Amino acid sequence: MPAQSFSITPSGPFSLAEAATFGFGQRQDDGFDGVMRLAFCLDGYEGHAGVEVRQDATPAGAGTVHCTVRTAGTVRTAGHADLGLVRRQVARVLSLDHDGAQFMLVGERDPVIGALQAAAPGLRPPLFYSPYEAAAWSVLSSRRPARQMMGVRDRLSQAHGPVFELASRPLAAFPAPAALLDVESFPGIPDDKMRRLHGVASAALEGRLDVGQLQQLGPEAAMEQLQAINGIGPFYSSLIVIRGTGFADVLAVNEPRALALVARLYGLDADPSPEQFRALAEPWRPFRTWAVVLIRAAGGRILDAPAAAPAAGRGQPGNTRG
């Protein structure tokens, strides 16, 4: 298929470099050569897309994002509607479907968030390609080292998904649900995990992992529904909803690393309780998800800096502990 292209102009600060080097779940990119490479199963599961993402350099950090697209499968690439499908999914994955300028207002209300925004300018939460791929990763990575299972997932993708040549590098996309159901066994995936992957694939084909449906349900109802899938408990249902659907204002109150960083950044004597965390996070609305991701990703840039910038506690400027 010939390549197509589209552009997205971010509203507010956005850094492609921060997104490309974020590193989680579906990808691990230790370097950035100016191109972010994406390969994924399209929403609706009728094809795959490989996308080269580049960004114009601008002093303000909101340069236009340019995407070169190749597709595989049954998706027709001649019509704008199909390219629009890819565009919407890329925008969701890079959190470009939200107004980043509004998130900057959170930093004006909360000096700690403001300091983190300055330390990681343009960082927005990069998401899993879809709830389907987030659920598959949840099953694969459960009780196994993440890096080991990244390798298994990549080999599974190379064997049963399309491989795209993106900016002179090959990148395989995860197999679509129907193709995954045809995989009876695979090296590195125990039989029980393969059965659970088949359960994820079946749930996807039944519409239970449709991103639009989960968004309509809302975070709490979506998490409850996802736990009906074998192998998806409370922790992973939260992961799928928060990092697979694009909800910007869900507060995860039971992430130990985030709570520990909040305690240090806000000068607390101990990790906050769920109730304390909810109260502290009120000024972050309607971007509580983004704020927690920023804390996890950039907290160390402030706390571990040789001359750390003072982060203010509530009404107690400079009350921090390193």
C-alpha cells in the first residue's frame, strides 16, 4: 500500500521526544532519532497501521506533528475516513486529543505540578495502542519480568502480525484478535497464559474492549466490566482503563511509587492515605491522570537534581524532604 500522511497541531505544549522515550508496557525505546515508530492493530480490528511520527522544532514546544502511514489488512487506505481512523488513534495514543494548555493551568494552581511541568516540558501520558493491546500485555506480563515478556510479545508479533518498515527499521504489530485465537501455543507463553490471551481476544471480538464503549461506561463501570475477563483483576483493569482508553481524570490511589513520590514532593511525613491523596489531588482536576503520570515520570528530575528546586507543600513553601 502507498504511504499516506496527516498532521496534528497540538493544543498546548507537547514533546514527541518525551513520548518516544517514556518507556512502558508496549514499547521500550532507549534512544530517539527524531522519529517515533508506531505499529498497531486498528480500532475495530480490521487492519493494522505502521506510523512514522515526527515533530517540527519550535521554541514554544508545540510544533506540528507529522505522521506517515502505511496500512495492512482489510482496511482501505484510499478514503479519508480510513485515514481519519488512524489519525484519531494516533492522537489518543499520544494524548493529543486533549488541550494541553488546560493542563498548564493545573501547574498554576499547584506549584509542585508547575515545577514538574517545567522539568519535563511537553510530557503527556503516552497510552497503549488500545484497550485490547493493554489487556493482552496485562496477561503476558502478570507475575513475569516486564523486559522478558516484551521480548516474547515482540516475537509473537513478528510471527503472527504484520511487520512494517518504518524510517529504515522493521517494527511488528501485535496480532489482531482473530489471528491471536489461531495461535495454539507459542514459546515463552505458558498454556494458562495462552488461554487467557484467547479470552482477551474473544472479549475484543465481542466488543467488550471497544474503546468507545469503555469511554461511554466511564472509569468505574469500565473497570468492573473488564474484571469479567479471565486474568484481569482490579490492578490490570485499572491499567487498561487509565492507560488504554485515554481518560484524563482518573486518580489511581493505590500506586506505591506514585504515593512515595507525592510524599517527598509535598513534604509529607508518610505516604498519603487514599483519602489524603484524593484531597491533595483536587486542584489537578480535570487532569488527575496526567498529573500522576507526570509525578511518576518527572519526580526524580526534581528530587534527584543536585540543586533541587523547592517544591511547596500545601500552604508550606519549601517544605520538602529529599
